[in-house]
Amino acid sequence: LHHIQPSKLPYYLQEFRRILQPGGSVLVIEPCLLPHNRLNNCFMRLFDRGKFIQSPNDYMKAFLDSQFDIYMVKEYKQLFLYNKIFFAAKPV
């Protein structure tokens, strides 16, 4: 998702909804920008090829706005300098 312009995310989320089996979920693992980790944010902006890394709230808002329920949210670090978020989303 961090390679997709935020304005185009609703189209992708609509497609997720279309191809999911009834009761299915989307599992999301994405790099994310955290306000309390400026060094990590800088590192990710410099070295990640995705130009649209967002905050956890922005990723989840996109799913909520597209009528998904979100559960199993976890933030973690990968390789010390890389913030990640994991969550699952299920169409309402």
C-alpha cells in the first residue's frame, strides 16, 4: 500500500472486497511513520522505495472509510530502524 497514492487506495480496497471470499480478511503489514520515532521515519523516507508511507491511523482510516472492520492491530520495529504495522481488516 505504501507504493500507492492515498487518493487511489479506495479503488484497491474495493477490489479487495470484491475478491475476498465471504467472511475473508485482508492481512496488512506495512511500514508506517510514527510521531515518536523521528529517526526511524527519516531512515524509511530515505531508503524505502515506496513514496507513500503513512501513519498507522491513515492506513486504518482508509480501510474504515471503505467499510472494513479492523482487528489485531500491532505496531513493531523491524531491523531497529523500520516501523511496521500489522492489522487485519474484514468487510462489513
